[in-house]
Amino acid sequence: MVGPAVKKRRANNQESAKECQKDEEITTEAPEKPVKRKHIPKFRFKTTGESASLSTPGNERIPLMLTDVQHLLLHSLLGNLNLAQPPRWYVLDKCNHISQTTCLILEGLSIQHWERCCNEFQKTKNIFDNVVEILTPSAYNGSLVQELALVPLSEVDKEDIIQKYGSINLALEARKDLMIMMKAVFPIGDSVINNDLDIVTSEDKFPRTQLILSAWQLIEENYPVPLKGKLKNAYYDYVMTKDEYMPVTSNSPMYGLDCEMCLTNAGSELTRVSIVNEKHETIYESLVKPYNDITDYLTRYSGITKSLLNDVTKRLEDVQKEIKELLPPDAILVGQSLNVDLHALKMMHPYIIDTSLIYNFTGERTRKPKLKTLAKEFLNLDIQSGKNGHCSIEDSIASLKLVQLKLSKSLEYGDAVHTNRQGYKENIINKISKTPELALSIFNHMIEQRKTSLVIGCDDITGDYHSYLTQAKESVISHLKKGKPKKVKLSTVDGVEEVVLTLADAMKEYNFAMAHLKLEVDSNTEIEQMQTIDNWIEKIWNSVAQNALYVVVFSGTSSDNGVAMMKVKSHL
């Protein structure tokens, strides 16, 4: 007979055993969760991505650029790069574990097709949570192929451009993308006044075009730009500095600009504007009388007094007209936080060099130095020290001198964002073979020495890619000492259905696979066409591997913007 004490002991032992078993189960199961989730890449929008999202009302939306989509493709293929800053519109967590990248380009479709035929894209909508409006080359008769083919990927190229520009995304800003993106926003003609973009004047150590803000930087830095949607509403009463611009070059003239403002009952308004040329000569100087009653002349900052403006008759529209007549069509405007001055002028300009962005003490772009500090540190000049307020001529000359000084030195000069990367560069150099056997020129996202690429299309599109891929193959073959080059394949098929089938079947064999279709939409059969496209998108999605990135682009038309959608495939 078992006594109560023994029974109690046994019961406690059984209970302990159960808890131990429970703990064991927990400990054996618990590690599985992080193992499962540890390497799952995830995509999500930042605020800029949300602003471009189709979930944002059209009048509040700020479209992305095709370069933004290029950047995402590049990021997914190369993993975390040494970026000047994180991607501006998205976060790609665990990007090094993206298994493959697939891209479907549908040329001839626009945001209007997406919105007008929303019921026909149900399968696509079930796949993609993230859909954005984009500006594409169709808006300015540019080449979609040319833009897509100019994303550099090779390891050697990567180091070359990091050495030259400081980072991959700075290279994207500084190269031909500058003009392509600007043409999407401003009316820029094709003829060039001076020399080609890459020709450097004898005084400059590198092209001044490398300091010009890109189109998306203008938007990010709150410069007025003539985009539709939210920005169009915000700048409805702004004018452009020229009716038409010419492409900017290394020899385009720079002009220092600075304005002084006062406070009126309507807010901050222009009272003085000064423009100087590269010889530091004042070529324009004017006082301006605001329409609204002045509540504070801000004399301690602006130097403007009531007596100074008493006899002034010139108004804002007079100044705008005179500046339009004065500036050449490829003028580069230089200034410190010049966005403030352009807002005061209510004018928009494509070519801007901002001294608060090209100089930096902290290594953080968001912490901008003051012009007074920059002038003292780099020019040994004391400015803004008088008791009578700032002088717009003095400030515009100081900004221009700072740019000229940097051009005489290097792209890294005075910029901690660049110089902080030196350790990274040294590490990369040690990892990359110094032998010239794979020394490719900056090419595009169809070629990468460690990755395979496939481009599929009909003969109406693959011919456009042929020259890029031929260049890549010839460059690899001519420089390769041993071993075979990786696959770089261009596949031409007979019809659009076959393009889709070929992509769905072949994508798992390649690191990067892209299908490009030129479509003509017939208004009589538009519904049926959109349903077919919806099925194509789903069919490709069903063939996409786990942890792969899938991107679909509607290229837009000459009258309507495009659409881009993206998703990383995951069961979680």
C-alpha cells in the first residue's frame, strides 16, 4: 500500500516530468521559428514610396522615377551596397537572401489602363500590395531599353564607379540619368550648346555636372519642380526660368544666386535678389516690393529697411521676366539651400548645385552646415558679420567660390559623406581581383560576371537590346584569360504568349530574367486584352521562386505616367 506522502511525491514527479517534457517541446520547437524567418527577405515602402503609391489620392501623389525602379533591381541582385544613403523610397530587409529577380516590362500600358480596367486586374491586385506611379521615358520620347540597360552590375564595374562617384546611387545620379530624368520633369531640348557631358574644362578636376542635384533630389530637398499631382497644386503659380532648356554640360555656366526676404501678412516674400557670374561680377541686382503689407522687414538678417523699399516699384513678376531673359538655357544655379530662394522667386529651374549638400562635416546628409561656417572653414572668409544684415551679393559670391574650390580639388573634398567611405573602399579593393581579365566598362544590368541574365522579347524589341548584350559578350571574351563567361542570353521568340511562357519556364535558371513586350491596345478589345495581361502576370508569379523579387512595369505613354508593382514571394 502506498502512503499519501509517496502518492504526493509521485504526483509531483509526474507533474515535473510533464513540465520538463513541455519545456523540451518548447526548446525543440522554439529555434525553428527564427530559422524559418531568419533569411526571409521583405519589401516595404518608406514615406516617399507611400507618396507615390496608388493608394494615395492622385492629387496628393508624387511619382517615382524609372531610376528608382532600376535601383531596386540593382539592390536585389547585388545585396546591400555601400550607398550614400539608404534607398529613398523602400526598405528591402534581408536583401542578400533574394533568390532571384524577375522583371516584366509592358510597353504601351499606362496608369490609365490600370485605373480604367481595374476590374480586369483582379489576379494582379491579389498578388501585389505595393503599386506606384512612375515617370517613364514615354513621357519625353526617350528609350525605355536604354534606361533599363544602363544599370551597372559587374563587380569590377562596381568598384570602378564607387571609386569615381563614391557610391552606386551617386553614380546613377551623376551619369546620363541626370538628363534622362530631368527631361521627364522639365522641357529640355536635344541640342547642346557647349561640349559633351564628360568633357571637363581646364579649371575643373571633374565635371561640374556631377554636383548637380538629380530630379528626385530636387523633390526630396523641397525644390519646386513642375510635376503633376501634389506638386502641381503646390506650385500652380510658379514659373520656369526658361520656356525651354538645353542639356547641361561640363562647360555650362554657373551663376551664384541669393535672395533676401521679409515677412508680410501672407508669409515670407521676396525683397531682394542678386545674381553673380563665375568671375564674381554682379550681373543682376534688384529690390522687390511685395504686394502684401510688410509686418517684419527682418533687417537683422535681410538688411532690408522700410526706407530702402519706399520708392521701389518693381514687383515679383518683373523680376521673374528679367531673370528669364538673363539666364542662358543651360545655366547652372548655385546657392546655399537654394530651394528657399527659388520658392521666394516662385521660379523652377532644373540645374542646381546646393552648397549645403556638396559640403558636409558630419557624414550625415540631413545635418547641413551653414554658409557662414563653410566660408570661414574653406575660404577663410568672414561673411554675414555686419550689423546691417546679410548681403545677398556677398552670400552668392561665397557659394560660387565654394563650388569653384571643390571643382578644383575632388568630388570628395569637404564632404564627410564621401570621405567616411575610404575604409569601405579599401576593403572592397582587397576582395576584388586586381587582374585585368574581367575589366569591363560600366555596362548594364544584363551583364554581371558572377550572375546570369536572360532577356526575352519578340523581334520588335530584342534588336534594341542586341547592341548592349553584344558589347558585354565581346568585352568578356576579349578580356577573359581562363574559364567561361557566365550566361548572358538574349532570346527572341515569335509571339507575346511565347514570351510569357519562355519567361515562366526559364527564370529559375537565371539570376535575373526579364521579358519586354510592346503592346498595342485596341479600344474595341481593351477589356479582353487586360484580362489576358492579368493572366500573364499571374502565370509568371506562379513560376517565381520563393524569396524572389517580381517587378512589373507599365511603361506609360506620351500623355500618361506608368505604373510599377513589386513583391518578394514568400509564404510568410
